[in-house]
Amino acid sequence: MKNFTYKNPTKIIFGKGALKEIGKEIKPYAKKVLFTYGKSSIKQNGIYEKIIDSLDANDIEYIEYSGIQSNPLLSHARKGAEIAKKYNVDAILAVGGGSVIDESKAISIGAVSENDIWEFILREVKVEKALPIFTVLTIPATGSEMNCGLVLTNEETYDKFGWGDEHLYPVTSILDPELTLTVSKEQTAYTSTDIIAHSVEAYFTRENDFTPFLDGYVENLVKSVIASNEVLLKDSKNLDARSNLMWTATMAWNGLNHCGAGKFYLNNHQMEHPISAIYGIAHGAGLAILMPAWMRYFKIQKKERLSKFFKAIFNEEDVDNGIKMFEDFLEKIGAPTSFKKAGIDEPDIEELTKLAMKGGEHRGTNLSKKDVKSIYELAV
Amino acid sequence: MKNFTYKNPTKIIFGKGALKEIGKEIKPYAKKVLFTYGKSSIKQNGIYEKIIDSLDANDIEYIEYSGIQSNPLLSHARKGAEIAKKYNVDAILAVGGGSVIDESKAISIGAVSENDIWEFILREVKVEKALPIFTVLTIPATGSEMNCGLVLTNEETYDKFGWGDEHLYPVTSILDPELTLTVSKEQTAYTSTDIIAHSVEAYFTRENDFTPFLDGYVENLVKSVIASNEVLLKDSKNLDARSNLMWTATMAWNGLNHCGAGKFYLNNHQMEHPISAIYGIAHGAGLAILMPAWMRYFKIQKKERLSKFFKAIFNEEDVDNGIKMFEDFLEKIGAPTSFKKAGIDEPDIEELTKLAMKGGEHRGTNLSKKDVKSIYELAV
């Protein structure tokens, strides 16, 4: 087990009806918030109204800033920071999934600095402060509601970079599983794949010493995603399964799944970011394309680890069978397990490889150019 | 899954050599600390010296307050609070196991109040403030290093009450597994039993709805304790196994093992506290006496849950066999599984029952007087 430091101050309010607490949570921190969200769907499903009621009841003014898209864009975050400055807001209320929360974190830095947001992400400038962030999660997947990370795409360069800073832990995140009952089958598949990818990145890329707690923690995350999906395939509005999936998503990327892991790499995320940046597909779809290919590429080198994993997840020790079972699970829930199945018949492997290597330079990687190219080829 | 709120701001610095960070962590909070510990053992094993070096290097004065015993006493905490007041310390540095940390938490409230510590624990007075607490953990077991609870014994009344308040989360806890290499075989057995008891209290007493993540989290804690002990029985100074056990202890009682559990009860703790209070045996020994008896008493009523548990832990679905295997494990590591095996030939079941019911009144219980008495009888 390797040395680590862990501190995660985010307050989670979890459960049916938790949404109504949001105003009370913000009140000690802000009189005026930037209320960020994506599309107008929150106005159709009643979430918007409930939030406004809670803000009004606590005398909190709000400036709306919507239009945040999946794979959020630097240009939109920059504009959000300008608006936050112009209206002099005290905090940010992000309502949505990981993309909305991630862009809101970027805005929270830009809103209190003269530097450009991208300078922070390139680590040219250190974060000294940020506006307090509050979140209402509507699509559980990225864990952004209980971590200090974000992923942002610079559309001028196609760079989609992951980055984090300890100022960016949300103060409070509302996890109300009722808000997730309307998540589509497709989105459930993609987000479930993302949760699994978060769970296993460290598990498969770190040095494997004696860490039964940590190993079991990760295996349990994956089993939990599968268990929720088995229920949701038959009953997509099952609140228990939605609740379990929501909490599993948070616990998969709040830092606990790599406490003691030591050095590890985000192989699948490094290689996925160029796919969604170029082809505009969902991040989880890109991960589903890559994960079985990654496993096949490393099936000899990481045989023991993969065998342990599949034994825990499917009670199957044979790695080839295990990969097939994992692929079957992804297909059953509706995630594409190859470029072709995602409708990308001829992926530009040269360009993908170039961008993945650039992403690797930014965050660090153990993958060579040959590894990256070969895995993309296996995923065609 | 039931509603919950979770917030745990304690910073954990984990790993070999982490001890030297303590002064740097305290510095922003305090110029003078009350340095609390138990016996002089920390002076023999070099911990004391390293702490003093780290405090000196950061210009932090310290007032020593030692003599904290297992099952810490109200009278000693009261005296500690007087000393903290007299010397006007800014913070408390607790070095030891759960008892030292628990008493230090009590001192941290008493040091800044005109009320008596016991008034807070009886919930007659609300905590408004407390001194910041820093801990160096030397005996992993209670999770007190990352929670806001404490257990204190009022020796005038034999009341051993558990209680908590959100002001009592340590600011920083140093978890240096090297400091635990010298934990005795006996203490390892008792603390391991305590960790298992923390893990399962909610698992066995709550309403069991669909919660695969939570169930698996708890089962993993127990498997992890067993895995570390299998190694430690052969090699008591194995740093990997000590590390895994240390982190498992923290993760077993920092709140995560009952996020979403809803209402639950501390049956084993409720019934153990009178045993250690009257007979002065280790808390973990008392738990080992009780847990198999508790399982036997509830083996019909909670058959399904016990079967799920033993399937996960021992791959054994039969409850009788499972209880026997659990008992065998406890005996193998050196924990007594009955009053007799702990050298208590004729436990005063009337008195134990009376005290356990009083403890149940304080914290809430689902056990009737008949349940309590019967379980004690089964444990003879």
C-alpha cells in the first residue's frame, strides 16, 4: 500500500426530496449566484421550478447561464466567467451532470481572476481562490459533485484536458435520485460505462501490492454498477436501482478508489478524450469502445490482474471469457464496444493517436505511441 | 436506499514516514498544544521523540497530559480540560489509539466551556465550539481518527456512553502504519474484532432494501480484516498487512459504512460497553464474546441476511456453519468467543442487562430486555 493524503470536504445531501435543501445550503455563502445548466430540459421536468422556489425562499438572487454542452467548451466557460464578474455573484449553482459541474468549476476560477481559464489548466498559473460551488446532480457519472477535478475542451486546439485543484471541491452537492428517473436508456449505458472506467483506471495501471481493502473496494463499485443495471434494464424508473447507481458514481471518483494505489494512469480516459472531442459522441460511448480493446491488448501482460478482476465480477477466471462477458454486459445495456458499432467506420487513428499522446503529456501516461495506436486499431 | 447527509472534513496523511508531518499540520492552528497520550510506551518506541522533533521544528509549544487508559474515564478527561484551560492551549494533539483520541475529544469540549463534559454527553448542553484536534494513530481500531464520536466511561455510575458531535472531527490525522508494527498479537485480535463489529452493526440491524454498493462495502471491510490477519498470524510485522488493516479500520467507522442504511442500532456495542466497564477487559474481547451469541440468537429471524454475509465472507451459505467459521476465525486470532474463554466464569447477567438497557436508552436500541439477557446467556 502506497502513501497518500486524503481530504474531501464536500457535504453530500442524498435522497428523495433532497433537492429542496439547496437554498438553505447556499444561504450562508451567497446572496447572488450564477445558476448554470445545460439545456431547457430542467424546465420541463420541474427541477428548475423547485430550485427557484428554494432560492426564493432563502432570498438568494440568481443570474442564469445555460447552454453548457456535453464535453464542455473553454469558450463557453470564458463567457460564463465574464457574466459572473459582471453581475458580481458570490457563488455558482451548477445543475446537471458532470459537464455542467466541470464547466462551472472552470467558471468559478475565471470569475475571480484576471488570468485566462486555460492558463490554470495548462498549469501556467496557480489557483489562489475560486467562487464556492454548489451542485444539484441530475446525471450521475463523473463524480465531479464530490471531487475537485474537471475536464474541458479547448475547441481551438481539440485539446480535451482533465485537471484539478483543491479549491474546486463543491461545498454541498445535492444527490436526489428522483431527478435521475428520467435518464434515458442510452445515457444510463454511457454513464454506467464511465463509472466502471473510473473505478478501474488505478486498479489496472498501478503496481499491484497487497491491498485487499482497495481491490475489494474497486471490485464492489463495478459489481454495484452491474447490479443496478440488471434492475434498470427491466424497470428504468426503479428508485432503489437509481439511488444505488447514483451513490456508486460518486464513490467511484471521489478519491477513495485510489487511496493507497500509488502512481496510476488514466489509460482509458486519455484515449477516450480525443474520440469524443473529434467525433462528438458521448464520453461513455467512447470508453465502451476502448475498454475491451485495452483489455485484449494487455491480456498477457496483465493476465493475473484481469483474471482476479473477472473472478470478482463474473466468477470467471479465464481472461478471454471475462473480456467477452464484459463486452456482453456493455452491449446488453446499449453501449457500443467498437468504433464500427458507434457508427465510426473509419476512425482517423493517426489523429486520435496524436491527440491522445498530447493528452498523455499533459497528465502523464505509461502508454507508448505504439500502445495507443494498437489499442485504437483493436477497437475498430 | 435511505436518505443521508455525509460530510467528513478530516484530512488523512497515510503512510510510512507520515509521522514527521504532524508539526507542519498543527502550525496554522496552534502555537501551544495539549499533547495527550496513554502510557510511557511511546517514549520507548521512539514515537515520542519524533513528535517532539516535529513540534520543535515548527515552534509549537506543548503541555503533556498522559495516563489516558483504555475505556477512558470522565474524571481524567475533566482534569485534562482543566489543564488545557490553565495553560491556554490552542489545540490538542492526541497520540495513541481510540481511547486517547476519544478522551482528547472530550477534553477539547471541556477546555472551552464552563459546562461539565458529562452534560454534553447527556445532551443537556449543545456543543458550540471545541479546540481543534490532531491525531497520531498508533492502534487502529475505533475509527475515532476520522469520525466525530467518542466513548467515555463515567466511573461514578458505570455508564459507558457513546456520543458524537460534528465539532469533533479531527483536523488532521496521521496514519503511519510503521507505528503499528509493534501492536501485540492480543491487541491485534481485539482491534480486528472491533473493526468487524463496526463494519456490521448497521448491516445486521437496518432494514435491508436494495443496496448492493453498501452491502458490498461492508462485506469488503470484513474480508479485508480477515485477509490482513491471515498474513499477520505468520508475520506480525508485515507492513503491507498492517497498512491494509489500519486503513480498513478508518474506513469501517468514518460514516461510509452506513451511508444510505437508514435507521440502525449498535447492538454489539450497546451490550459490550457494560462488559468492559465492569470487568475491565478489552472492548474487542467483549465484542468477540458477544458477536457469535448475537448471531445465534438472531439466526432464524435474520437468516437471509446472515446467509448473505457468510456467503460473501466465507463462501458459506449455511448460517450455522457460517457462525462456526466466524467463531473459528476469532479464536484463531486469539479473541475469546465466550465469557468463560475470557476468564469470566460467572458474569453478572442481571447487572450487565441493567447497564446495557441504560446504554440503549441513551443511544436508542431495538433490543428488548429479554433479547439482551438471552444474548448474554448464550455468551456464557
